[in-house]
Amino acid sequence: MGESSGKTAGQGQRGETRRAERHRGAVTLRNRAIPTSTADQRLLDSRGRSDWKTKDAWRALRILSEFVEGFDTLADLPPAVSVFGSARSKPDSPECRMAEEVGAALARAGYAVITGGGPGVMEAANRGAGEAGGLSVGLGIELPFEQGLNDWVDLAIDFRYFFARKTMFVKYAQAFVVLPGGFGTLDELFEALTLVQTGKVTRFPVVLMGTDYWRGLLDWLRTTMAAEGKIGPADLDLIRLTDDVNEAVRHIVEAEAVLSAEQEAVREEAVARVAADQRAAAEAAPEGPAGRS
């Protein structure tokens, strides 16, 4: 892959030193030009209410522009799966090796792979997809500790606002694959589960990979959250836990096939209902001049 300009200070893919760099929409900032806060921080800081008349209106336009840019860029994306995991994972870690295998398997199954575009698990998934001939997408985010986009991303968008970026992860994916990660990974996991549980998205597979890592969380969901009635027993079925890459991809493919069959059945039923209504209307209509008023 070619080299990416979106890297922080440190060692790049070929060992050269990189300067501190942050992408903010179409703008690239380096060194002393990098601000100490992010757009999200400035938007959500309640101490800045007094300037809402002069600044928040412009922020609204900037937020709108991020949605427009995301929708326009990703509209022609093929079926895709969003893959999440830690940016801190080392390339030789079990989760990175698994992520690379997942990315390759998804690409071979015809899916584009969407990640946060950063290092660690994200880079491994992008690399697996790219080396298998699939489309590798990275949705970057402005952070105080800028990560930059990894060199295996084919199509990249840099976002200022988390909520705009999170919309793209869900809107343009048929499923989530979640590998070991931290707060950001948990955030995406539980948002996806909430959207499925509440019916905001339909039949959206959520696959957890790394059974040793996730088992304690699932045990707590079962023995505490479900036991106390905070979620229903069926809600636990929204999660598929596995270390088998083929099983994960098969689960996603089968869920998509079931959804497609259900949607086709709904369309056929609607067509049949319209045809029946038209026949009934034709039979009820008066015939010839005698039937006219």
C-alpha cells in the first residue's frame, strides 16, 4: 500500500520519522497549529453557552456538512461490515491476527470492511481486507491523541464529531464484528445492541470475537442484568460469541439472506394484496350503460 500522510510523530511504516499531524475535515494541521481541544469538546462544553448565538449556528452547518460528506462518499459502497477493536493492540497479538483473518474472510465473502481507520485491530482488519482484494474503508476521528489513518485504508473520511461518524458505521454496514477493545469498542457494541433491541435497525448481526476476553462481560449480562430484569432473556441472543472466523462470516451471510427473504415475502404479499383489491374493485364496478347514473 502507499504511504498515508495522516500519521503522528513517531515511526511510520518504513521507519521514517513523522511529524505531529491532525486532519480536521479538509484541513491538515501540524505541530503548533494543532489545537489543544477537539470540535466535540468545544461543542459539548456547557461552559460555552454564552456564545451559542455566534458559534453554535455555524457548528450546525459544519455538522450538516459532515453528514452530507459521509452520505455522498459512502452511498455507492458495496455491502459492508464494520469491525471494531483496540487501537492499542500490537500487530502480533491474538486479536490482531484474528482481525486480519476476519477482514480477509469478509472480503472474500463480498463485503467491504469499515473500521475507525486507526492502528491495532483496525489496521489489521483493513490489511486483511486489502490483501484479499476487498475494499478497505477507514472512518477517522479528531482526537487529542491523534492516531491518523493506517496505510491499508482505500477510502477514508475524517470526522470532527463522534455522532456523525457513528451514524456512518451503522448506516453503511450489514453487521458489526467486535474484537477485544476499550471504551470506544464498548461504546459501539452497546449502541448497536440498543439499536437492534429497540427496533431502530432490523436484523443486524453483532458478533463478538475473543471468547476469553468477552466471557466475563457476557456472564455479567446474564447473571446480573438479565437476572434482575434489566434486559430480557432474548436480548442475549442478539450477540454471537465465537473465535471461529468462518462461523462469524457465515452468521453474517445467513442473517442477510434471511432478511432478504423476509423483505421479498413482504413485497410479494403487497403485490398480491394490490392485485386482489384491483380485482375486487373491477368486479364491484357497474357494467355497461345500465349501470351508469
